[in-house]
Amino acid sequence: MNGRIPKTITVDQAIDLVKSNDEIVVGMAANEPQLFMSNLHKAGNRVTNVTVTNCLPIANAEFFMDEKWSKTFRLDGWFYTGVLRKAHEHGNISFIPNHLHLAGKKRLYHKRPNIFVTAATKPDKHGFLSLSLSNVYEKMMMAAADIVIVETNPHFPRTFGDVEFHLSDVDYLIEADYPAPTIPNAEPSEKDKIIGQFIADRIHDGDTIQLGIGGMPNAVAKALYGKKDLGIHTEMFTSEMVGLIKAGVVNGKRKTLHPGKHVCAFAFGDQAMYDFIDDNPSLMMLNGLYVNDPAVVGQNDNMVSINSTLEIDLTGQCASESIGTKQFSGTGGQVDTAVGAQNAKNGRSFIALYSTAMVKNPLTGEKEEVSKIVPTLKVGAAVTLSRNDVDNVVTEYGLVNLRGTNLRERAELLISIAHPKFREQLRQEAVEAGFL
């Protein structure tokens, strides 16, 4: 604590602090400072060359959604969402390749922020605030920034772990009153349920799990009722996890690392989940540099990592973040957790995907069904999980284990879980490629 006393200001006064050539970093996902983001464009007529770095953003902020500001503001993203995909065509948005646990550390090696802005709780009687819903990189940026601005909000849950900070760490406070941003709890499809059951059948009592976001991970979670003594060590704490905890399926009793604690780096879900984690000491929100470090993940015996991909080739390369050269999402913690889980005693990693997708034919304009298991990835596709690190792969047609297999075996195994109508074509293409 350095003894400084933060000044309470309006959001317009906060925008006045922004100067030309500033590097600004903002909180991740639900910690994104909504007031600051939605008003930043107001500085557009007096500043130039301002860069904002964010991750998993939700705000439809005018400074990057409106093309007229594209010469004034640039946006660098660690993980794309729909708003960044939509605005990418303006030419001022770029992706930062990263493994999530190193996102903040490597960014700071490249450049340091002039301003860091995040949402957080109101201060308690001792002058401490909680970062509440994310600590992936926020604490690191707070320590590195020239100016720290915090939107304090009574609607944000107070969480524990490594998220606490003191008023003396802050330069300016903005009093906010918006609801903590939520995302709907995705309902699994029939395919999700089939895939979820394949994976759940291979999760044992006492395992520690990492789950992602969406219908497929939710289907896995819904298939886990009936298991015992599961633990959680995950980058993202989700709404479906609360049900497992309340049902007694997850208690963390048999974890080898942080037993009895639900460990995460950020939380994003519905209001019921936020109510559950508020003032709940069983949740430990720790720095993403630690939580997602594969060496740390691997300290959990019986660690299970569950992630999804967009496309996989017959050698096992997973393109999970881009469709060809088009950035779709991000690497996130997929490699962190997949590699970490395989480092663990009795650890396992699962990569899930639908066998097909409906894609518009560029010649006819009509949508047609294509295989997501392919001989080679689309030109320019980013390889998120390398073929050296892939373990179990699952579609609605089955689950195969690629650990230690050669290319011929991989091609055979992956073709066996492709959609039946594409298997013969894939076999022919595998022969032409020299895999079979």
C-alpha cells in the first residue's frame, strides 16, 4: 500500500485522461468496464493512435464498432467474440496470439499500459476491493499501468483468492450501477448430449475437471450427476458447475492441489452463479498465470481437460480458433489445460466437435453439409492444439484416443468417428495424402 487516496470521478472525467498514443488495457469478460468502453469514443475528436487491449469482450462499444473511429482507435484482442468478428472488417482490430496463462506476461514484455481500467466490487470497511469476476491478467496490468481506474459496482460479487486489492492501488474510482454482465446457460443439443455422455463415461470419481463454455461442456456437466468427489481446476467457472457443487457431485475432497477449493481464473455465467460465488470462500480465483500454467494444472492427479475445436485434420491438428485465415475466437486455455492434464498422474484431455457443419458454398451460395474431420486444415488455419498434444477426440459418432499413435492409426481412428457419408471420401483422400 503506497498511501495514495483515489479520487472519485465521472466517466467523462475518466475519458478526459486519455491521451494520444496511449496504450489502454481493460478487464476481461464480465470485468470489462462498461461505462468506460461505451464512452471512449467521446475522446475521438481530440486524440489519435489510441490502442485498447481486451479479452472476451461483450460491449458493443462505438469506438470500435463504428468505422468512423477506425483511424483514431485500434483494438488488440486476446480472444475474439462476435463483436470483434463483426468489426474486424474496419481494419483496426488485430488478434494477439497467446496461451492464456501467458497473455498478460508476454504483452507486458512487448508494451506496458498507460491506463488500466476494470470493473470491481465496492470497497469494504478496510478499504479492500475484489476484482470479482476475473483475475486472468488484471492484477499484473494493475501493477504495471501508469494510471489505474476502477468502476466500483455494488452488483458485482465479492470473490476470494488472489483478487483482493486496496484503494491505495487505485488512482481513480468511477461509481457504477449496472448489473454484472451475464451470459445465458446454453442448452445442450442432442449431439451435445451424445458427446457429453461419451466423455462423462470416462470421468471417474475423484477426478478434477476443467470445462469450457457452451452447449457441449454443459452437456458433459449434466452427464456427471451420479459421480462422486469431483474437483474443479478451470480457467472459467461456469453456471453449470454450481449445480454440480450443490448436488454434492463436486466437493474437491480428493484434489491433490488446493483440496476442498474450486479453483478458477475468471467466472462468467448467469446471475444465480454470481449469487452463489458472492462471499463464498470455497471459490479461489487465482492469477491466470498460475491457474493455467500446464506445470500447475499437472499437479492435480486425475486431471481431466475438456475443450472443443472447429476442425481437425487426419493427423490430429486442431484448428480451434480460426476458420482459414479468419480469426473466430482465440487459443484461450486450450493448450494450457490439454497439455497440463496430460502431465498429470492418470490425466486425460478431450477435444470435442460435431462431425459436420453447414457451410455456404462460395459458388452456389447455398449451404451444404461438410465434414469437420478433414485430410488437411483450411489454408491459413491456425493450429491451436498441435498433433503432438492431442489426446482423446470425440464426435457424436464415437470417441478415439490418439495418444502415442502413428499417422496411419490416427487417420483410421478419426475416419471411424467422422460422419458415415464422408468416411469413404476421407479414406480416399488419406490414401492420396500418404497417410494410408
